[in-house]
Amino acid sequence: MYERKILPFYMTYPLPMYYQEEDSIIRDLEYLQQMYPAEAKRYQKMIASILDKLDYEGSMIYDEYPDRWQLYKLSMDILERIKREDTREEENQNVPPEKWEWMGDMIQILLFYEIYKRRHNSRRGILKF
């Protein structure tokens, strides 16, 4: 037979618990990013400053399914900027070309983590992806 179940108050609005759990995930991610090697930290700060300019309502980083090509192009633009800055600093030193081969992959990974962090940031409002 049909029994009417009364839900306790804390179960009627479960969303705040969900957001607390998600906030702890973001805190863990930020803590682990503090342990990056020095060079990766430097690149992560540069990526964060570039994404600050792209952090607006309707930006491509907040699309439900961001375009892979646009993110790849953004990561290659960031890599070119890093290359320019590194060549200015290391004019007397020869930078091996092998460094730039794996650097593109690292820049993409750092970019995706930073976008993930921004998409799930609690300061943007109640709607989270």
C-alpha cells in the first residue's frame, strides 16, 4: 500500500551539502597546485592571468562543451608567449628543441585544470556546471 513518507528537513534541500563537497574538491586542487615545480607554477600563473581576460559571462571557457580546437589554439598562443619570454631571458643559452615538444602538452594540461577550477568556482553564483 501507499505510505506517505515525511522527509527530514536536512534531506529536503540537499544542494548545500553538494556545494560543500565540491568546494572541498576545489580546495584540494588548489593545495596540490601549490606543490607544482617552480617552472610549472610560473606557467600556471601566466595561464591564470590570461584566463582572467577570458573570464566573463558567455566566454568560451564556460560553454557546456568547449570547442577542442579553440582550447588547442589558446594553449598554442600561450606556448608562443612563453617561448618569447624564455628566449628573452635565455639569449645566451641554447634551449633544446625537445623542451618545446613536451611543453605544449604541459601547457594544455595546466590550461584545462585552470578552466576546470574557474568553471566550478563558488564565487560565480549558484549555477555550477
